Amino acid sequence: MEPAQKDRTPFSDIDGLTAQMSEIVLDALTAMGRHPEIQRVRDIALAGLRPTPGQRLLDAGSGSGEVARALAARVAGASGGVLAVDHSSAVTAAAISRHDGSNVRYLTGDAGDLDLPDNHVDGVWCERLLQHVDDADTVIRELLRVTRPGGRICLIDTDWGSLAFDGMPAGLADLVLRHVHGHFTPQQHDMGRTLRRRLVAAGVRDLTATPFTCFFATPESAAVVLPMVNPDVPADAWATPPGLREEWLACVEAAGASGTFLAVLTIWVVAGSTPR
């Protein structure tokens, strides 16, 4: 989570939230990481990053640290380890509290201005971070700077423009999405689909680009990843006109009860080798 965001989604500035909202967002990060669809995305990303024993990796925007700890298990060895960097001090504290003894070093810092030397790591994992920053290309250049020549970089991010629903009135869904855009979803809504272009421009080679469509067949499953279908998100966190939230959530509940609810969202995984 980085400073100078383009948006004010709850995930963009966790340290600036109320205690109640901070707890909700931290719990949401944990639940997202456990969701089967997000785990499938991460399986694709692991294949793209290609971690091997003895490597030093960077997890940029590391959240509560579950990915960093999983990566540490894969690179375990005499010199293997992971640097987990997140801009939020609250999130970093939560990650430290969940540490499992693996070789992970947790840091609070800015992924666009890392306090690391050139060529310091063998690979970088950056998941759902770039959608929240002002200048994604600056962050990418910084991630490449700290990665050794020939190392690996793996970017994972969301294409919020792909978000679609079925089972509820289409006009109502469109209205809700217009109001929550830039609040529940970032202003940089198309980040996922731009990742390949950005890495091509940065000189990254041997690129693979994989779109993964997350499929949610129930409101309960979708609510883990999509706050606009989660009735537990407090009403004062919504940026909708009076009554719209209640009408929308009633339609979501009805679609779930009838078995007709559907939500889809594409997340992109783009990986490649840094310039030699």
C-alpha cells in the first residue's frame, strides 16, 4: 500500500482509517488470501516467478505476509529469504504478529522509493499494489532497479473494468458500480490489462501474460473479494445515494437465494526476466 494514491479506497490508506475500518480491512486482506480464486491466481504467479532455494526475493506490497512466508519456504537455504515491504505500519505490525519463524524480514516502506541497493534481490512479487499508486511505471522501475540482471519480476493486478454481475437488474448494477468506482474500486481500474505493456516498455523480456477470471457463484463467496456485495461493510463506508445500498444488497440476497447470482472479475499475472 503506497502513498500518493489516486483514490481513497479503504485498502489505499489503512493507517488513516478508523480503528473499526482498519480491523475490517485487515480481516478482509486475510480472507482474500484464503479465497480459492485468489489462491489460483497465486499459483499462476508462482509459476511465473520461479522461486528456487537460496534466492533472495522481495514482496512489494506484502500485506499481512502470507505470500512472503510461502515464498520463504520455497527459497529456504543458506542464503534464501524474503523482504516483505508494505507502506502501512498497521499492516506490517499484523504481518509481524503472524510470523512463523521463516526467513522473512518485514519492513514498512514505499515500493516506489526502496531503501535497498541496486541488484539486491533475485526476484520480485508485487500483488494488487500498482492499482493504488499514482505512477505505476515509477514503482516498476524501482522494482527493476533492486532486481539483479536476469532476475524475475511477477506483477499481479486487477482489471476492475472487467467486473460484471448477473442475476440482478443490469441497470442497478451499473448504477452501483458508477457510485463505488474510485471508492470501493480504484480510479486506476484497468491496471491489470496494462501490466504487459508497462513491462515491455521497461525492457523486461521472456514475458508471459495470463488473465485469470475469478468466478463467484454466491454472494458469500463474492463478498470476500468484492466489498460492494458485502453487507458487513458499514453503511457509512458506501458512497451511494440514500436507499441505493439497501436496494442493491436486497437484490444480491435475492439472487443468492434463487441460485442465480454471478460475479466475475479478471486478475492479470504478468512475469518476465529483467534486462541483463
